Amino acid sequence: MYTIAIERHTQLDNSLLQTIIELAKQIPEFENRYQVEDIQQRLQDRPMLLQFIRVEGELVGFKVGYSEQQGQFYSWLGAVLPEFRQLGLATQLLADQEAWAKANGFNQMQVKTYNRFAAMLQMLIQQGYKIAGLQKEGETINDNKLFLNKVLN
């Protein structure tokens, strides 16, 4: 069994921001899409949670969420390095995020994903998320954006 640890941060500083960027660069699905300014803009002046997950002390993933709306927490961005997938780490990050959100007065979670990310979609459905909407984007059905919600009990 591996030693797994999740750390939480509710304030963003430059060091944490750089850590997110460095991890995001290692995620093939992100295609180097996220920049410092994007993350700062999303999280500025909002309740937020940043999580890092470590396996045997090695940083292998992260998750970022924030609130734009009273009572609702948006699970925005997260990933696990490819070589550490299939260990249930994304599920652990999501469960930890939900526990934090519930403890901090949020009663609903929201996530957006794309059809092309089947593993993410399956994990969300297994964790009790329900498809609440669809936005057609791009040329193919894989480009469709799905909106999922979960009520926190």
C-alpha cells in the first residue's frame, strides 16, 4: 500500500500558483492551455480550495475549485500525472473536495467535462454526479461539454 497525503490551501500565493502550472504542463490533456493569469483570474476574490496529492511524498496531482454562487462549489480543474492514474487518486481528491465544501457550507457541487474524457465522466457518475446539461461545441460529439451536479447530503 502506498502512503497518500492530500494537502489543502484556501489562499493562493505565487509558489502554489507555480506548482499548479508545473503540474499542468505534465498533463497531456491540458495541452499547455493554462497560464498563470488564467488561474489568478479564476480564483481572485472568491472562496477557493486548492489541493495537492502526494504518493510516497512525491507530488502527483492537484485539484482546484471555487465558488461563484452561494451554496454551490465548482470543481474546476484537476489532474493526476499519467503514470499515477488508476490508483483512485482523482476519486480521493474529489471526495476530499466534497468533504471540505460541505464543511464550509456548500450544498451542491458542479463539474464540467467533455465527452472525450470518458474516464473522468465515468468517475463522476460513479461518485453520484448527475448530468444537468450539455453544450454542443466543436465538430464532433467528443467536443460536447457536459455539466454535472451533485447535492451534498
